[in-house]
Amino acid sequence: MTSALFHLAFPVSDIAKTKEFYASGLGCEVGREAPGSVILNLAGNQLTAHVVCQPVEPQRGIYPRHFGLVFRQEADWEALLSKAQSKNLTFYQPPKRRFMGTPLEHRTFFLEDPFHNLLEFKFYCHESAIFGEVSCAQVGDA
């Protein structure tokens, strides 16, 4: 499936605010748009924001629902971090290192869009941790 792209649909309440956060803030390319939805290109993957009538409730933490990118180059992670800071995007969790000194060590930060959707951006110090390191039983924080 090397030619496959990832698609994610998620709820928003305002298309203009969606484009401001995702396009102006994160640098996503805007694709097709209708009054109730907009398609965004996030690193070659298709995000589709759909307007919902009821407000999206904030989560009480990063679980169970969030989405984002895993960077293969630390410089790319740092570039997005700098962009998010310069655009004054809302950090749900500031940049930090998780699982230091283990094969799962990675740098991460979480953003919150205007509709309480959480986005995680991370860089693993050991690329094998992206899909491997199955001997490590930990997935996420306890």
C-alpha cells in the first residue's frame, strides 16, 4: 500500500476559522470547499473538516482522540514547532521529550484547534519506534 494516502474527517463549527488554523497556521494547502466542509492537505494526507451543528466538547486529556504527524527528520519537527510558535497557535501540551533513555524516546507537542480537536506532532529518536520496538509494551502515557 505504498501509494495509499491517509484520510481523516473531523468536526468543526466554522470553515473560516478552520482555514485560518490549518492553512494560515499550519501551512496546509486548501482543496475543495463547500459551505459545510473543506479539504486540507496535511503533508500529503487528506483532512476533511465537516461543520457540525453541536459544539465539539473539549477532551479531558490527549486520549482517546487526537491526530497529527510523525516526522522522520528532527529538523522538520523543529520547523513546524517554530511555525506554530510564530503563528501563536494554541499549545495543548508544550514541546517535551517522552520516554527518555528508552527505544521509544521522542519529542512531541500537542496543538488544539479552535474546535477542541487535538493534534500531536512527534519525532522519534529511533525510527524503529514508529512501528516497531514490540518488546516495549508501553503505548502512550499511563
